[in-house]
Amino acid sequence: MPIPRSPEDLLTTELKEIYSAERQLTRALPKLQKQIASERLREMLNKRRDQGTALIEQLDEIFEEMEVSKGRVKNVAAEGLLEDMNQHVEEIKEEKLLDPVLLASLQKVEHYCIAAWGTAASMGRLLGQQAVVKTMERILEEGKQFDSEMTELAEQEVNPAMLSEEEKEEAGGDQGKRAEKGNRRK
């Protein structure tokens, strides 16, 4: 890939890396969904794949409007995060640990995307690229909401499912004690 020589080149590079990350993720999600036990997590991944597909289409339009080719840039950061996820999945021997590992890995990818979308929105504002700003701000809000939903799913369903009944009781007791202490302080 050519070295960015202007602010516009830097924005274009950022958008191309986002495009690559979204393509990699949308290709990886169907394989991962087959391994997931949680129906709610599977539904969330469908939603994320649909968001990624829509973003790819919008980026195609932005590239056309900016009169730049989307090129064949490969986002090595996203590739590394997805490779790390696949490695963890291959190493898991206990099925009850698979959903928590996948969810945590997907949140890492989502956090990377959130950072990239925010960066592109900021650059777009600076350069007066309203289509970029509008698209990135919208997907940034969707991404933050999705991340929040994944955290809630992890805390309420996926992570507790990996504990034995005895471990759940111990963890619940500790949480109850912490809540009790917090209430006494008020």
C-alpha cells in the first residue's frame, strides 16, 4: 500500500482498513456462529454481520464519491484479532468455555472497530467529508450499543453458564456481600 502523503490519503487509508476489517469479520462470523451454544449470542452475531454488510456497501458509495479505489488493503490488526480468536477456539477443550471465549474475542474486535470508526469520523470532520462523518458516527453509535449489549449478555448469560452450580452459588454469594456493603455505605 502506498504511503499516505496527505490528510486525504490518511483518511482513505483508514477507510480501506475499516473496509478490510468488516469484510474479514463478516466472512468469519458464519463459521463462528456454528460453534455457539447461546441462541441470543448467535442472534447478535447475525445482527453484527448485517451491520457489517451494510457498512461495506456504504463504504463502496463513499469510495465512489471520493473517487478512490477501495483497493486490496488487508487490515492486519483485524486479521490478528480474528486469528487469535480462532486459535483460542481450537485450544478450548471444555464446551462451556467456548461461548465466553468467543464473546470476549468478538468484543476485542468490536473495540478495535469502535476506535477505527471514531478516528475516521474525526478525520472526516476535519476534511469536510460529510458522507464519511455521517456514516462513521452512525456506525460508531451502533457499535457502542452492540458492545454494551454484548457486555450485558456476557454478564447475565454467557459467563455464568460456564460455572458449575457450586461456583455460581459462591459467585452469587460474593456479589450479594459486595452489594450489601455498597448499600451500607449509602
